[in-house]
Amino acid sequence: NAGVTQTPKFQVLKTGQSMTLQCAQDMNHEYMSWYRQDPGMGLRLIHYSVGAGITDQGEVPNGYNVSRSTTEDFPLRLLSAAPSQTSVYFCASSPRQGWTEAFFGQGTRLTVV
Amino acid sequence: AQRVTQPEKLLSVFKGAPVELKCNYSYSGSPELFWYVQYSRQRLQLLLRHISRESIKGFTADLNKGETSFHLKKPFAQEEDSAMYYCALLNNAGNMLTFGGGTRLMVKP
């Protein structure tokens, strides 16, 4: 089991560019989510999904899109990157019975210049 | 709205000293609370959850609904406890996990 896998690990974007952060899990978890981690602010929820075809907004959704076409994958799209989106992004998954234990990916460090 | 507050960004103690990492929450329902830990160069991982009433690596945490707190405690800190600790709250619907700002614990030899 690979658990939760995020790609890429590092990325540098220019302002205005778009990109997709990939997240895949092989544990057949229904729940998946994306967080961003900023110094002093902890992890803030961007978007989450409770199953294939179902997504919802979290605390800081602006500038990000998600879709969940399969149970395994939950990509995060940055539509037009801004310096304020410089952060470390974490994907997490949890079994169907809710977020009783979240399993995290290793993170993607994104820098927008 | 649910909110988790960890008032200390950094906590520095000597090895063998007691540790208490503070966590306060606001939530209108009946919360489910967790502590997550991130060791250097490792993934964020679950440390303990209040419903299990367990002790993991010597750490315990008690939910105090009157004070809306879920402080993490350990009687004797070890150097390997040095890490980033996050308190998290799960809403009643079980679909949103909210994290606090985190506390970095440094245990000095």
C-alpha cells in the first residue's frame, strides 16, 4: 500500500499560470480533502469530497477547483496562480465512517513568483 | 462555525520536564477532537483522539467541555517528542476536519 501519494513534491509557477496538483490513494477511502499549510496558520481546508462525484468547499476555496471522478483520485487545480497561493499543500483521505483518522500525503511545496 | 485555537506557536522545555500543549475550540455541536503530530521530514499523522481515551507515547488529552479545551499532556518530555503538534476538530456531520494553527514543541537535552 502506497497510502496517499501527491505529485509533484515541489513546483515553481509564474503568476497567472495554471496547474494541477495530483493526489491518489489506494486505500479505497471515501473521504478526501485538500489543505494548505502556512506558517502560524496551521492547516486550512480548501476543498473536500465525501465520495466520487461529490465535492464541497472548505474554508479557503477561492482560486482552486476540484473534481472527484474516481474514488482514488482527487486533483486540485489552480486556475491562475497568485503569489498568495505560495504554500505547502496536503492531501488527506479517510475511511467511509468519517474523518476518524486522516491519512496524509507527503505534501507539495508550491512557490508562485 | 467551528474553530480551533492553539495559543502557543512554540513551546520549549527541557528533557524530563512536564509538557502541556493547549487547545481551545468553539463549536455549537458535540465535538470530536484529535491531536495530530508532524515529526521532521515525516507526514502528518494521528497521535490520539478523545473518544478513545488512550495514551499514546505517554501523551494524554482530556476533553473539557466546560472550558472547551482539549489540552495535550505528557509528564516527562523526551527529545524525540520534538515535533509540530496540531489539534483538530471534527464536525457532527463527520465531513469537515478543522485544524488549529499548530504548536512547535522543542525538547532540549
